Amino acid sequence: MQQPITRREALQLIGCGFGTLGLANMLHAGPARIGASQAPHFLPKARHVIFLFLNGGMSHLDTFDPKPELQRRSGQPMPGPKIITDERRVAGNLMASPYNFNKYGQSGIEVSEIFPKVGQVIDEFCVIRSTYADTSLHGPGVLFMNCGHQLPGRPSMGSWITYGLGSENENLPGFVVLCPGYPIGGPQAWSSAFLPNSYQGTHLPTNETDPEKLIQYIRNSRLTLDQQQHQLELLDKLDRSYLQHVGYQPQLEANIRSMEVAYRMQTEAPQVFDITKESEATRARYGDGDFGRGCLMALRMVEHGVRMVQIYFGKRQPWDSHDDIRIHGGLAKQADGPIAALVQDLKSRGLLDKTLVIVGSEFGRTPFNQNTGVTVAGVGRDHNEKGFTTLLAGGGVKRGVVYGATDEFGCKAVENPVHVHDLHATILHLLGLDHTRVTYRYSGRDFRLTDVAGNVVKDILA
């Protein structure tokens, strides 16, 4: 005779039943699944984000924030008390930029001579010259700009965005990261952390030119698509059996979603990643470098519904210029054309109005030289998190304007300062998300991208 079940056992069995129904819906119904496109909190200005990350600390003083007083007083000591940077280095004398600045466009915004093509499209940009952060160390700085926190273990901005909005194309990831290798800090910068893992960034190496080889990172070359489909069906049965014993599991749902996307990517992704589908003239404008290929791939991904694409300029921190700031000239040659081409092509294809383009670094650099005594002493700049420049284009921001300012030497944000939390709050706002409402319960508290701070910078909204 079968023994009667307890109330606890009855509730557990009921829970398993609902979990299985939820899993079946997720596997077969499509739109209701985790990662599917979701409604924003209010009408968005932007639907996609492309984040061009010039990792290593691009110098605002030599690119987008001219300082005539710095030029005039170059070689003199920095006024006031002696500054010791967060790197525990004593500041040298004020150092002029080796580059000239020119006015561009109807706005007359001044841009360094090393970015002439960006200058030609500067009327599309809102130039924020008053960004500031909380750290001047590369690893924590990259995490802070990308995750809103200096320590690992927090979800990245791309993960929060796809968590809040889902993906527009179920055959492609909602968040893709393009980098020839890993920046400092590595995959932590695009991690979903405690969010379901279907929201983490999918990393693809931009130093690989063959789209078929790119797909190898997600393809099981030993199995056909039909064989993989049979595998998914078997896993479905195993998952159902597992749920009957343990109940509904959100992480399992996310794992299944990730496997399904990887399976479907194999048919659609090669066409999206194949930049040879673009004309020879178009490819020439982006160049054949890793960063240029990444920008062109980002354009094609946005066209196919990817929610967020982030392009890292290179491995580690190439814009780090402690010994010689003049390396910025060569770096800018690789970045200038692709950035301008991306903005122009987004506009010509009707995508700029609904795509927010971000160009920035984890921090800027100091107005004084760095006394390293290494190689070319006296012509490098140290890290500076107290004031630097971030550029925004498209996606609901004002165009052809400068917002905020650093002091006369470019050392600190003094007019309309924009903290990284403010920047993140504004990005989410442009996507139709209230940053205080995009939260996730974990370890006993509600987490969000902007932590417990952040204000939307309403003055830059179009």
C-alpha cells in the first residue's frame, strides 16, 4: 500500500510540474523565453549600443580637450601643492600637447589633428569633456567603466542591457564583444556575473579574418546540425527528468538558452560576420586592422538585431602612454577612419538615430609629464581619473555640442562633472530603461549597474 505523501512533498511535486511547463514553453514557444526581446520602461530613443573602447587610457588632452593655457605654461611646475598620482608617482612639470587642434564642422568643435576623420563627423557627436571615475588603475578602471564597480563579480553593462531588454534576434547573442585577444582584466569586463549566463558577452577575436573560423568558437565541427538537434532534444529530456527531482531552476533555463543560441548561430552568424559581403570601397574605409574589422562587424550586427556590440581597440592597454605620449599619433591612425566610417554608415543606413555610439577609455591622462626615467623621459603622461572625455553619437543625444569642462590644465572635471554612474544611468535611459528599476536580487540585496548612485544627464538628451 502506497504511503500518503506529506504536505511538503506535495508542494515540491506541484512546483516541479510548473517548472516543467515553464521549461517546455521556453524550449518551444520562442518569444517568452529568457533573453527574448522585452518591453522597456518607457519609449526609448535608442535600441542598440556600440561601445568603442580605447583601452589603456586615451589622453583627452591630446585628442578632444584642447588646453591653450597648458600650451602657454608648458615646462612650468603645476600650480599648487605637489601632486602625487594614484600610482604613487610625483608629478612632473606641465607638458603641452605635441598635436595641434583644429575646428571642424558647423559646430566648430576643436579636435586634435590626429583625428581628422572623426573631426569631419564631429557634428554627430556630443563631446562630454567632464567624465570622471573612482580609480586610476587599469584593471579596476576597465571594470568600473564596464561594470560600474572596481572589483570583479558584477555584471557588465552589456549584460544589464540584455537582461533589461532581451535580444531582437534569437539566432544571435544579444551582447557581442570583439577584441583580438583580451584586454587587461579579461572576460570579467563582459561577464554576466550573478545574472543568468545567457546575458554575458560572446567574445569573438577580431584578429581572425575568416568568418568560418570565427564560427569555430561556437561550432561543434564533429557533429552535423541534425546531430546537434538530436543532442538538444536529449538534453531536453534529461532536463525534464532533473526538474522533476529539484524543481524549477533559472540557471538551467539560461544554460538551455545559451545552447540554443549557439546552435542557431551556426546558420546565421557566418553571413553576419562575413565583411566581404560589403563592397570593396566600404571595406577600404574601415581598413584591414583588427579595430576596423570590428567596427564593420558591429555595423552588420546592429543591422541584424544584436542589442549591444563592444569593440576593444586591442589586447591589454595599447593607449597607455607613460613613456611617450606621441604614440597616440600611430594609435589614432588605426582608430580615426573606422570610427568615422561607422558613424557615416550608420547614418546612411538609417541606423544612427536608433543606435547609441560610445567612444571612450577607462580614464584620461595627466597634464604634467611623468618622471619615469624610462626610454624617453619627460614626454609621457600618467593616469588621470579625475577628468577625461567620452564621446556619444546617435541614439537620442544632442549633436554637435560640448558638455562639461575640465580645469584650465585638463586635470579635473570642474563644470558639469559626469561620473561613470551618471554615464551608465544616461545610457540606460536612452534605451528606455530606468536605471533604478533594472535590478537583480542576489545574496540578500538588490543589485544594479549604477550601484546606489547615478543621475541621468538630461542636458545632453535631444
